[in-house]
Amino acid sequence: MKQTIVITGASDGIGAAAARQLAAKGEEVVLVGRSPVKTKAVAQELGARYYVADFADLAQVRDLAGKLQAAYPRINVLANNAGGIMGDRALTVDGFEKTFQVNHLAPFLLTSLLLPVLTASNAKVIQTASEAAKQWGHINLDDLQYEKDYTPNKAYGTAKLANILFTRELHRRYHAQGIYTVSFHPGVVGSNFASDTTHFMRYVYHTPIIKNLMTISPDKSAKELVWLAEGTPGTTWKAGEYYVKRKTAPSTDQSRDPDLARRFWDRSADLLSITTR
């Protein structure tokens, strides 16, 4: 049966590559991107519908959720793929540190607002995370937005750790209602990732020789997302887990701390002024 698959961060890189692969399999892909020009171009190529939303503005995320709910009575897969590493510490229009908002709070909000349709659809919620969580991530509930000791890599690694915790806690809270969650590391992908930062990772991703030696193509990486979207929870993959190269992976001790996951979820909901179960 054809699935309706919503992919955020779909204007370029992994998201666009996954959309192409899933469309080729006959799935109905729905693209969400920040760039109107790029997102429209990919959508026109695939004959798909698209929506534009900048995750640095939560009003746009709320508007996006409303439009998706109105347009799609069923969403079989929500792929929370949008995100990135930033440069100097900056606040969004909503007053949150940008890395934290774009990578965590925005997909948390989008998923929470879409829960009625997701639960009705027995949806798979897929989160693009990263091994950066293991390298740099650490959740401090008293300083989630790095008001102290900010660096781009710490903020990004912590946001990716947040993605893994979110996936596990979403599973715990909503699996009984039919939600299947999973997070995965896509690899070090040669894309426009890190183009908005002055951090050293910009040079890894955008210096041709280094990029060719250290990264994999978006097409190859997108196969991991496609594998999860096309797979059957409980058979192809285990719900609530974090995957690297199609195998469950431990990440950090914090990523498997159920008490931290609960408290972090509640803190995130409080920051967004939303109520969840």
C-alpha cells in the first residue's frame, strides 16, 4: 500500500535524495524545506506537494502542522530530517538558541502537533540523529541552550543527543497508541550541511579534496532513511532504538537514561508551552 511520507529538510542533501528514492518506489512524498526555490524545484521534479517552513521560527512550524493536518488525513511516515550545525551563538525570533530550536524544539513541536493524525495512521516517526551525540553531546537540564561554554560542536552534539532521547521517550509515551519511532546516524554526508557556520566542519563538508575523502554521497546516506521508511517495525527494525549502519547502537549513557528522557521531554514541552501526555 502506498504510504504518505512527510520529509523535512527535503530541499537538499539527504532529504531530497530520500524523497527521490521513495517517489521512485511509488510512495507519496510530501516535501518540507526552508528554501522556497530549492524545495519547489525538487517537488516539481517529483510531481510532489511541498511546504516551506523555517524551523528558526516556531510560528512557521505551527502553521506547517496545521496545513499538513488539513491536507492529509493519514501520514504514514514523518521523517524529521531538518537540522544543522550553526556558527556563533544566536537566538531565534522565539528567544531560543538556534541550534537547540532548529534541531530539537521545532521537530518536537511539529511531531506533537501532528500526533492526532500520526496515532490514527499508526505512523513511523523517523529522526535523523548523529554520532555527534556521542562525540560532543551532553544534556544539562539547567543549561539546555548553552548560555555557558557555548561552542557550535557542543550545541550540535547535544541537539543530536536530544533527538535520540526524544525518539526513545516518544516511543515510551505513544507506542501503545500506535506510534513507531526510530532514530539513525546517516553518516558523514557530502551535502550543503554546515554551510551556515564558520565552524571547522564547514571545511570538512565544503573543501573538495577533504569532502571527497571524508564524506559519503547523499544518495548513499538516504538509503538508510529509505530502509527505515519502507521497513516494518518489529521485523525490519526495533521501535524506540537508535541505528548506525542498520544496527542498533548505544550512543552515550545519557541516551539510554529513561529518567533523563522523561524530564527532558517535560522541560521541552514547558519551553514550548504545550501539553502532552
